[in-house]
Amino acid sequence: MSYPTCLFCKIVGGTIPATIVHQDDHVIAFEDINPQAPTHVLVIPRTHIASLDTLGDGDHETVGRVLHRAAEIARSRGLMPDGYRVVLNCGPAAGQTVYHIHAHLLGGRGFGWPPG
Ligand code: AMP
Ligand code: ZN
């Protein structure tokens, strides 16, 4: 499913450019336009899911693929054994701004806890 007004659906459809670092039948990964770390990649499903809050029973495999791809990209960039962070913001209090589910892969520096 694709939403014509969704920014990330437009990246999936190729009508908005992005620096794509991986794509397959299920997921696309691209560089965040406003990187918060030396590695800041967004991993998204091709299909439109608004957020974790709207996940359905049929979406489990899709989200698993998103997280697995984040780990594969982290490995390919040598982010282990130092480590990295994967973030899914859900809703306004968490700072979600794009309502097409995405995992932020952040790495290449240290991260504090608790997050801001
Ligand atoms: P969130 O705040 O969790 O919804 O994250 C949305 C992310 O999308 C932010 O980190 C933005 O910098 C990023 N972003 C917005 N527009 C684009 C774009 N056209 N290409 C790549 N990343 C984008
Ligand atoms: Zn979308």
C-alpha cells in the first residue's frame, strides 16, 4: 500500500530523491537528510505503515525485516563491536515527524542514556 501524500512513500516510488544505501523487495534504506551521527540511516518498509501504533498482525515479518536490515547495515559499516543505536519514534511526544514507520540506525559515536 502507498499513500500519495506520504514523504517516504514518495521516496519508495522514486518521485523524491534520496541517497539509497539498500533496497530489496521489502525494505529501503537511505541516508537521513539531517544526520545526527556519523552513520544515520533510515530503514523503512516499502509498504505504508504509519507507526508502531498502527502495526497489524500481518506486519510482523515486515518489521522484522526492517530491524534485521538495520543490523546488516550496521555490520557492513563496522559499527560492531563498538555498538550502535536503533530508534523508532512513535507519536508526537517521541518526536515522530514522518508517519511512515522507520528505524533510525545511528552509529559512529557514543550515545547517552536516558535519551533526551
Ligand atoms: P522522525 O522524527 O522519527 O519521524 O524521523 C524522521 C526523519 O526523517 C528525520 O530524522 C528527518 O531528518 C528525516 N527526513 C525528513 N525528510 C527526509 C528526506 N527527504 N530524506 C531523508 N531523510 C529525511
Ligand atoms: Zn508512506
